[in-house]
Amino acid sequence: MVKPRGGVCDLDCAYCYYLDRVDLYPGSTFRMSDEVLESFTRSYLQGQLSPEVVFGWQGGEPTLMGLDFFRRAVELQRRYAPPGVRVSNTIQTNGVSLDDDWCAFFREHGFLVGISIDGPAPLHDAYRVDRGGQPTHARVMAGVERLKSHEVSFNVLATVHAANVPYPRKVYGHLRDDVGAAFVQFIPIVERARSGIATGVGAVSERSVSGRAYGEFLMAIFDEWVRRDVGRVFVQLFDVALSAWVGRPAGLCVFEETCGRALALEHNGDLYACDHFVDPEHRVGNVLRTELPVLVGSPGQRAFGRAKKEGLPRYCRECEVRFVCNGGCPKNRLLTTPEGESGLNWLCEGYRPFFNHVRPAMDYMADALRERRPPAAIMDLLARGSDAGLAGAYGAPPEMRA
């Protein structure tokens, strides 16, 4: 992922882990130069073996670079793309600055836009405020409407935190019905405490979500999704689970056995092992001095990726849902196991019950895929109540409530 303005953003979200990364570069303008952009683009495209290459733009807030930067990015992609290679772009934005010019550009060049929304206004605005402390939900929704009017493809990233975790169906219903999202990614907020709010090994801030609450949040949404939205709304974690149930890779680093393939490129060309590990210890190198494939394949980066598997405690290795969980993201391995071994994920109390909860539905949908039947057929099965096991697992159709 490319961060052309580093951690610079026009919002001041209380839980953002990347804002303080600006401290790594005192005195910087935090604007990616044309030299870095061209060097990265050339090296990234020429080092690929895939027929399709995706550029992922993130931040901070990447739109603060301005449209001319992205026009130049597209120009360079066309110049350096090998024959027959298809190039596409994704951009993650808070959405508050999206005007008609931005939306027309996204539409013209086929950008997939990720919008950050945490639910209805009271839940979203609890932590997602601007630099003046003002709410942002209305401005984000205005940006969404502009994307729709220009027929720009978009998906939604929703963080799950202390303010919205008690209201899973309100969050999901808003994203599905009001925002009109067809693809939703839920990201749990787990931030280490920086003050006296919490203490001890594995202590987190009061904004963070507990493992148990996150699992209950996911289960409530799954129970609604499995009855009415299979094949209509794609929830990333549910897709990951189904992939694991049919023996395919998760496709998401959090749940893969190893990681190290989601590197982060800072504005000055510095490359880091992961955007959750942007610190001097995990700096891999700089694209102005070393070709990107060399950095990605370096011994240090390979070791970083292997550590996810090699550091998995016995408690996780013997767990019945290891095949889909794989211990979760290393940044959240803040706890010790019941046997006292370090490396247990803060979210284990949520992941384990969630993956066990979805097992009956995943078994059915995995069988359907193997037999070339649509997994969405499960909705009719649940509506008719003709499978006692499934009906018992997911109960009656839930009302739209918290």
C-alpha cells in the first residue's frame, strides 16, 4: 500500500494508529515526489509476474495530494506497464473532500474507492471528527452520494470500537441500506494504552473493542446476513471463512499462516514491513536506492512473514479453528495463553466463538460450492426451516435492532 502523504490527514479520528507516524520524519513536507512515484511505479510494475497489478493508495488521507498527482500516477502506470498487464487502482479515503472532479476522475480511470464509515451518525461521529473536533458523517454521506451519481464503484471500511460494538445490526443496516454498500470490511480497533487508562501486559485503550464483544458483533451480523444477504452483500470476514472452509487461501494477511506481503510505502520512498509496523526496526529499505523486488524478497522481510507462524503458541496450534484463524494479526497478540505462553491474540475470545458459530452455515455453503450450487440457496433453506440443524443454529429471522 502506498501512502503518498504519509500520516497527514484532514480528520483527527481518535483511534487512528497512523497519525503519529509523522514523528518519524521531522521537518518533512509529507508529499511524495515525482522521483519517488516514478521509481516505485517502474519497479513495482516491472517486478510483477501477474497479468493484473493493483496499486493501493492509502494514508493518512491520500486525496490531500490533489488530482494532478493521481493523473501523473496513471500516466506513469501506462508508461511502465508491460504488454498484456492490466493495471487497476484502489484508494481508501475518508470521503469528506470528494467533489465532482474527483468522482469523474475515479470513474474515468476505473478506481475502486474505499470509504471509511463507522455506522449511523451518532456512532460514526463518536471518534471520526475533523481537526476542529466537528462531526464528519454528513460530509462522508455527501461524498458517497457523489460517487453514486458518477457511478463509481465503492466499498466500505468500518472500524469496530467501544462506541459502535453494542449495535451490530444498526451498523450493518446503515451500511447496507443507507450507504448502499455491497462490500463491507470490519476492522476491530485494538490500540495499546498510552496512559493510565489501562495497565498491564496486553492492556488496551478504552476505545478498543474486547474480543468477546467483537465476536458477538460479528455473530449478530452473520445471523442477519446468512438469512437475507448471501450473494448480495459481501462481508470480507465471511468470505475469508468460506475460503478456508473449501481449503483455499484466506486472501487476507490477518488470517493467513504467514504474512509479510502487505508492505507500506511512505512518502519519501521508505518501505516498511507492514503498515502496522511502521517504525525504524521494521524499515526494509528505500525504493530510490534498492529495487522493490529485492526489498520485498529480502531475508529480513521473509523472516518477518514467517514469524507469524513460528510464534504461534501451542494453545493456538491445537485450536479447532486454527485453519481459518491462524492466530490473527501479530500486532494484536498481546495476551498469554492459559498455560502462560505469550502470543495469544487479544481477539481470541471473539474469533473462536465466531468461527464455531458460523460452522454449520459454512459447512453447507462449502458443500454447495463443491457441488457447483449457489451458496445463496442457504437463505431459502433457512426461510423454509427445512434443515433443523441450520434453523437451530441461527434462530428466527432477526429484527433490525441493536
